[in-house]
Amino acid sequence: MNSDPLPPWSIPSAEAWKRGHMLDRATKEHFERSLLAPYALFSSESKGRAHAEEDDDLRTCWERDRDRVIHCTAFRRLMYKTQVLVNSDGDHKRTRLSHSLEVAQVARSVGSALGLNEVLCETLALAHDIGHPPFGHRGETALDALMQSRGGFRHNNQVLRVVDQLERRSPDYPGLNLTREVRESLLKNEPGEQWPKEFRPRPVRPYLEAQVVDLADSTAYNVHDIEDGLVAGMFTEEQLEQACALWLGARESVELRHPGFLEDTHDRNLRIKRITNELLKICINDLIHASSKRIKRLGPKSADDARKIKTRQIDHSRPLKSEVTQLQKFLHKHFYRHPHLRELSRQAEKVLSALFGELLENPSEMPAWYQEWSEEVGRHRAVCDYLAGMTDRFAQSEFDRLSGRSAPTR
Ligand code: MG
């Protein structure tokens, strides 16, 4: 690609850039092999795509996968899908899109520090929730109950349906035609989860990049749920001080950095932001240092080797892990089971059940593509796929339209 190629071992000089040097795919692949840890995944060694495609001159295979995720419809819809609090609760609350971006930030920080493939971490983080239905976990529970006699509904399985079948970007193949490593890593490798035949034999653990994203997910939501819950007034800083050592630790760090600030300030939002930022930093740093120690002790020699090791290699240190568990118990008690969210649960169930029944009976209310899709996968699954793809607000407006409460919205 470069008209004036450098020897493969060179770092481009200022002169080379002046001559029009570019970081093309071959150079990036070379940098990966030179800079990343031996247990990282290397894009030049990818097992490829189900439908063979020419390599891109400039981008590695995982840069391409990341770009396909960012440009797909399911990713944009995350903007109007609930994380915990619904959009109507305020413009500053997390949505599934902002959550995914925060997961990507944590995953890139952890992945790059550990010498793993940062682009792959980013790709997995951006895509990890695109199988989520409207109304967050409440929507998932409702759809699972509606599909009980037909295989149920799990957002983890839906991710693969989205990237393999439901998204469309080419006349040559269905889905996004992502690489095998990304597709496999989007599955949750948990004992209760089904493991598709094509990915057998099932590895003991996911690739390290996928382990990073798993922990980045929980780190991001623990911290942003504390912030959102506090700002929404669902619990108080005093309650956190009494129940969570991690919160107290973050408070102490802020006190050391800005002596007197916490006592003197009347700016509640700034105080909460400062403490939650510190909380995030504590969690990320612990994750990096503890995982590095584990990897050193367990000594994986390659990415495949890391998948055979029973112990989770990417994880918090034992002391921080118990503080994270304490924080999660607090959130379950004071946030996720809050009466306000229980009411939203009932609303999600009502909207999805009504739409499910209505569309089963009148499939012509679905777009033409889903009507054809039902001939391939059956009406129940097609309706489920259609509903799962909806944003909260579209599901609500379809519910209103079909129950005759408002004018058609399309
Ligand atoms: Mg998530």
C-alpha cells in the first residue's frame, strides 16, 4: 500500500510521514505482532469470515468489524433503549448506547494496559448489548415468557441473530459477516448458556479480550448506576457511606486530592461526579494490576492457551472483589428493586405482551421484510425478532397506535 515501504521492523520517522507514509493494514498487523502480549489475539491470525472477503488495504479485520458495528442500525437503536432508567427519566441518564460507549472506554483502558488487542476489545464492547430488547432486562424477561414454548428469548443469543441474520449491509450475505473471533466472543461463556454447535468444542474460558469486556461491562454499570441512582434521588450518599467500603475508599481518594472540597462544596452534582470518577479509577486500576498478576502466575503462552485455563485471568483482586460485591448488593436493594422500576417492569410487560399478540394475529402490521422473515423462521420468532429490535419509544408508539390510542406514527 505504501509507495515507499519501510522495512517491517521500523517505526516511521518524521521524514517517512513527510513522504506520505500511511499506517496500512500490513504495518498495523506488524505493530500488533511487535507490541502485543503473546496471549493477545492477532488480527493477522484471524480465522476469518463465514463469507470470504478481500482484506482491506488500510484496516485490520477487527477495525473493519468495529466499523460495521458502529454503522449498523441495531447499534444506533441503543440510543433509545433503556439501560435501567428510561429516557423519559431525564436526558442525562444512561441509555444502552452511552453504557456501551463507557464499556468501550473501560475495556480499551484495561486491554491496552495488559498488551491485549485494544481494537478487538473496543469492537466487542460496542457490540455486546446489541441483542438487548426494549425496556432493558424487564423487556428481556417479558419476551422470554412470551416465547417460552418456542425456545425462549435470551439477549446473549439474540446478539448473534442480529449480527448474523437480522442486520443487512450487502447483497452477498445476510448480517454483518463479522470474523469468527468476534462472533464467538459475543456469546456469554457461562455454564447455563447454550453453546452453538459451530463453536464447539466449547473453550473453558473466553479469549482474554472477551474476559476484559465482561469485567468492563460490570465495572461500567456498577459505577454509572451509582451515579444515576444518586442523581435521581433513589438513594443517598449517606446510605452509600454506611453500606459500601468502595464508596468510602473513593471518597478518601477525593479528600486526599482536593482537601476540604467534599465538606465545603454545595455543588452536589460535582461532588457525586468527582467521587464516582474516583470509584471508576480504583476499579480499573485494580482490574489491570490484579489481572496482570494472575496472567503472570498462570503463564498462558498464546490466546488459545489462555482459553484452556480454568481460573478467570481477568478479574479484580480478592479485597476489591468483595467490595464490588457489597456495592452490587446495595444497588440490587436500593436501585434495581426500587418501586419506580417495578412499575416500569409492569409497563414493559403490558406493552410487549399486547404487541406480541397483535402482531401474531396481524403480521401485516410488521414491515414487509419481517413478514417474509416469518416464512423462514416461523411467525413467533419473526415477531420476537421484530419486537427485540424496537427501541422503547417505538414499542410504546406502536402499542398506542395498535390499541387505537393515537394516530399512526409511520
Ligand atoms: Mg452491558
